[in-house]
Amino acid sequence: MGKVTYVAADGAATTVDVADGENVMRGALYNDVEGIIGECGGGLACATCHCYVDDAWAAQLGTPASKDEDELIDSASAERRATSRLSCQIVMDPAYDGLVVHMPETQY
């Protein structure tokens, strides 16, 4: 289990434990972290769990966005950035303990 810090658009940070093998989106939903909606439940069918991986962590995530994830990020309501990811596609691993993600101002 590792800690993930979710930083809201206003700068407020919430740190929660997320089990290894669980995705970052569910970590937010299970802990009532606002800013991640996850409308499709993590089925890679929407972009309501869009987040920005903190610059310090961007290179440490071993798996880049898949083609499907990349296309969905283009449909996100918030601007796309170099570190944009769908949090449902980031699966916790012991190496990600301390991960920081920033949420956009809106998911719709």
C-alpha cells in the first residue's frame, strides 16, 4: 500500500493510502476525494478521472498512456498537458508510494 496525494485545482491537498494493484481513480473515490469523478468506473470509456501527474513523478511512472487513453485525454474538458493521464489507468505499485497528482478545475 502506498500514499497518493491528490492536489485540488485550488491547491488543497489530500493524502490517502491506496492498495497496490488498485488504480489511482478508485483510491480517490473510495476516500471521498473531490475532483475525480470516474463516471465509467474505470472502463476507459470517459475522461472524468483526468489528472496531471506531478512533474517530479512523470518520468517515474513506468507505463506511458496507451493509444486509447491518449485519445480519451483529447476529449477531456480540461486542457491537456504533457503530464495528463487518466487516473483509472495508473495502477498502484510499491514504487509509486508518495505519488502526487493534480486535478483539473473541472471534469465536465
